[in-house]
Amino acid sequence: MKNILITGGAGFIGSHVVRLFVNKYEDYFVVNLDKLTYAGNLENLKDIEDADNYSFVKGDICDEKLVDELFTKYEFDGVIHLAAESHVDRSILNPMEFINTNIIGTVTLLNVAKNHWTDTKGKLFYHISTDEVYGSLENLTDFFLESTSYDPKSPYSAAKASSDHFVRAYNNTFGLPIVISNCSNNYGPNQFPEKLLPLVISNIKNNKTIPIYGKGENIRDWLYVVDHARAIDKIFHRGKIGETYNIGGSNEWRNIDLVRVLCKIMDEKLERESGQSEKLISFVKDRAGHDLRYAIDSSKIQKEINWRPSVKFEEGLRLTVDWYLHNEKWLNNILSGDYQQYYSEQYEN
Ligand code: NAD
Ligand code: DAU
């Protein structure tokens, strides 16, 4: 039996990781520590909430006493750390929360793990990071490698970069067994509708305008969230201690092209006249300091760990659209809450 702490398991990616571990490893006991911020939603885990090998704890990763108590109670063998403030636009509106959770929270977890893991045999602290720490690619032929220098450009990515540095420092200074992965943009079921894809789906469904920042020429590399969870599973079990792995979909899209594809799928699914959804596109003020392009070279994880994306983009988009259309209650619960205040602050000024 192994005891694993997963942080941020009620969020978008975390809920897919928790589900995969609880269902796949009956001999693991998974503790999900999540503060349930606006982004955390226990509805995401309804299907596994009663599993014998799963327990949810509502709490803050910055709360050292709580984290210490959990380590004492469960004697964790591993940590998979996903809890974070994750949205660039919110980091522009309010950077401080990103420093608290992403930096102080990560260092709190590292400290407690270091204090408890006097014998590090069989232990692993796995930190989930982002490709945004590498900055913005201006040249279309460049890719982010694990050796690319950090150059974060938003308060979100600066806070994530800082947390990555602390994780490596705890490995170098204290010998804490760590591994890090840096992933590209995820999409799929359960993503909070402040991020591009679910926002577009939700707005089309509700006949609201689709806000495209600037000219829509920014490029992102998209990966289906379940493929990210599979990569995390593989790295947790087969990653080399101290190493970093880049994870990506090799699937680059300009925002405007991606949104046009989504519009076509939505027209079909909602049985609307072809071209109707595209009419909702509206070009709005650009994001401050908007990174132009992210693109991942994931050859290291492909060669060393034998992971590659399994879900084709067109298929993943259709699965995602179907999920949002069939989970109206999930979406409406979010749209009726604090979300409205965020939305007007972000888009209606
Ligand atoms: P999310 O915003 O959907 O979920 C974050 C979760 O963390 C929520 O459940 C929230 O309640 C919880 N949380 C926030 N602050 C907390 C705190 N102080 N204590 C405990 N729990 C807290 O985020 P996501 O998109 O699922 O991202 C998860 C991780 O993956 C993050 O570390 C993010 O940087 C990273 N990442 C995300 C993407 C992406 O495309 N979404 C890509 C690469 C990496
Ligand atoms: O690259 C990995 C990162 O991907 C993760 O680390 C972040 O947690 C995750 O949020 C995501 O960051 P982005 O900023 O790339 O994602 P977002 O969905 O916010 O935006 C995607 C692109 O779409 C980006 O170029 C901004 C643009 N956009 C976004 C929104 C919300 C718009 O044009 N209009 C919008 O309304």
C-alpha cells in the first residue's frame, strides 16, 4: 500500500489525475488536499468520492500545521502537487494570491516533506508546472526544450517559475527526491469557463460574444487533459529523480483558427445554421504582455518514458464540446456564482 498526497485535486487537471490514480491503483490511498477556491469543484469527482482508497481534505497548502498533520497521519510516499492559482488574466488583476499559493504554498509543502522524509528511499515530490515559465517564442521554428532558459513574463508564470526553482533547490540543497514536468495548454471536460475553450463553448451556447484578445494571432500547443494525466502517471512511476520533462500535444493553433473550428463544431452540435457561431466573434483589448507563442518539444518524455498523446485534436474537441453540452448543470452552477463578477471586471471595462 502506498499513500499519495495530491494537491489541487478538485481543479481541472487535478480531478483527472485523482480519478486516474484512484481507479487504476487500488493499492494506493489517495488524499486530495484542496482549498476549494473558485476553481475547485467537488462535482468534478462525484464518480469516485466514495471510493475506499480516496479521501478529500479541504485545506490550504500554505497551512503548515495542517500539511504537517497530514504527513504524520498518512506517512505519504509521494506528493503530486497541482494546487495553484492557474489563470494568467487573474494574475494580472490580482498578483498577490499567486505569490501566496504558487510560491509560499509550494515551499510549505517542500519543507514539510523534507522534515518528514528523513529516509528518502521510495519517496517522490512531483511538481506540476507549465510551459509558460520559458516565456514567449517569437520565432516560429523554435521550441521549448527542458534546457531552455526560464523567462517568465506574467505574474502567473513568474510565480510558477519561482516555485520550480524552489523545488530544484530543495533537491540540490537537501537531497529531496523531486521530479518536475512542464506542460502546454490543456483542454477537456471540467475546465473552468474562464479559460479559452470552455469560455468559447459556453458563450456560443448562450449566444454571447466570443472575446478574442488582440488579433487572435497568439499560438498555443493544445493537449487533451486525459493525456496529461496519463503523462503524470508515467512520470510519477518512471521519471528519473531530479529530472524535468516537457509535455505537449505537438498541436499548435492560432487562437482565431482554433475558435473558428470550435464555431463549426458548435453549429453542427446545436443544429444552428452554418456560420452562425462565427458571427459572435469579437476582437477585444489584448491581454497585457500577451505571450505570442508556446510550443513544446516533448521528445524527451517520448523517448525516455514512452509517452505520447493518444487523443487526436478533432476527437478531443468533440469530446469536450459534448461534455459541456451534456453537463449543463455543472456549467450553470459556475455561471451563476462569483463568475459573473469576474467576467464583468475582465471583459466589460
Ligand atoms: P485549476 O485552477 O483548475 O485548479 C487549481 C486547483 O487548486 C483548484 O481546485 C483550487 O481549489 C486548488 N487550490 C488553489 N489554491 C490552493 C491552495 N492555496 N491550497 C489548496 N488548494 C488550492 O488549475 P488547473 O488548470 O487544473 O492546473 C493545475 C496545475 O497544472 C497548476 O499547477 C497549473 O499551473 C498546471 N498547469 C496547467 C495547465 C493548463 O492548461 N490548465 C497547463 C500546464 C500546467
Ligand atoms: O501553457 C500552459 C498554460 O495554459 C497554463 O499554465 C495555464 O494554467 C493555462 O491557463 C493556460 O494559459 P493561457 O493563458 O495560454 O490560457 P487561456 O485559456 O487563458 O488563453 C489561451 C489563449 O487564448 C491565450 O493566447 C489568450 C487567449 N484568450 C483567452 C481568453 C480567456 C482570448 O483571446 N480570449 C479570452 O477570453
